[in-house]
Amino acid sequence: MGKTAAKKKEGTAAHKKDAIAKKHGKKYSAALAQVDLTKSYTTGDAFELLCKIAGAKFDETVDAAFVLGVDTKQGDQQVRGAIVLPHGTGKTLKIAVVAKGDKAKEAETAGADIVGSDDLITRIQGGFLDFDVLIATPDMMVAISKVGKILGPRNLMPNPKLGTVTLDVAKAINEQKKGKVEYRAEKAGIVHVKIGKKSFGAQKLKENFMAVSGAVMRAKPPTSKGIYMKNITISATMSPGIKLDIAEATSGSATT
């Protein structure tokens, strides 16, 4: 990059910082001042910086955002899946299971918070949604379809591709408790995934990130053309986004 282009890039970044700072408070502006908007950070440097930035008094959630070159309007270019994070999410989930007989007993033994069959579906019809994940056995899916319009918009509908429709109820519950997260490309081709809490520290957050990054890369649709991974950014609840070096962050062997 020539000197003129570099100065122009720095000027654009400075202008962008000023514009962002005007919309936020002093703490955010101070955090923003520590991030070089012209730079693409290695995963090691990015998570070290993220953890050093002073933020909120509570334990902030850390997110990763992947901008993909896919057309989600096309049925064969959907990017969706789930993965168990090496260090969990830092959040305790309330798990509900729709099952009957022995599978209902299995769910209770495995530690499900709520277990029911048609009675639980009736409660959902009445507006009960006090759970974070809904797991179901295949034989209950016809009955669950009655509340699909309630569960769908809230991303609570059980799905075999995500492991939430299964006969191995105990395994599904254990995976959720260990920190299983779903990823899905939205309309604009952006995948947002929560990868832990700021208190995890840089190394654990990086390892969680790399697990998600690898899963998203493996989920590339065969029909997608051009650049698949266009941009990757990480951020905490109260911090600005930090842009990652795409090649390094998707290599499967990111540096520390």
C-alpha cells in the first residue's frame, strides 16, 4: 500500500471513530480508542485486546460475527449447524424435553428442567415459553408442529440437523449443558454466535472461537461462488468490534 493510500485509510478510520464515538458514552469512546480500525488482528492479539479493554461491571458476553458470501434466499446456500464449545458458553440453559414413557424418564435422569408430552405442548399453546432449548423425540414432532408458529420465530423449534430431535435424549441434554451453540446465516449472510464470557480469558475464548470458525468453514455450501468468508469481527457486550485476519482465523491453527 502506498503512502497516499495508507493516509487515506487512516483518515477514513479516524473519521469513522469520531462518528461512532459521538453516538456512545465516554467508556465506549475510550475502548474504541484502543482499537485500530485499519488493522486486521490475529486471533491471539484480538482476544488479548478484547479482554484488556475496560468494559461493563458485569461479565460481558463475547460474540463472533462472520460475514459470508452466500445468498440465503437460495435453498442450497443455507449455512446452519450446531457445535459444542470446548469451554461452554458461560450460561446455564433451561432445557425442556417433549417425550413419553421411557424417554421422558431418561430426560429427567439426564437433568432436563422441564419434561412433558402433550401436556407440555398444551402449555406452550397457552403461552408458556420459560425455557432456552426444546428437545423432542421423533414421535412427538407431529404434535409439536401444532405450535411451530410459536416456537419458530423464537428459534425454539426442535430440529434434527441441530440434534434437538433425537432418540438419544440424554446425549442431547448433556451437549446443551456442556455449551452447544447454533449458528445460522441470516438474510444478509451474517452469522452471529456467542462464544463465551469475557471472564473466560483470551485463550479459552480463542479456542471457542476456533471451534466455531472451523464449523462455519466446513458448512460452506458447494453451490456458493466467489469469496465465502468476507469478514470476521469479535466484540463484547460493551466493546467495539475487532476485525480479524481472515486467513489466519480460518486456518485451523491460529497463532497465539
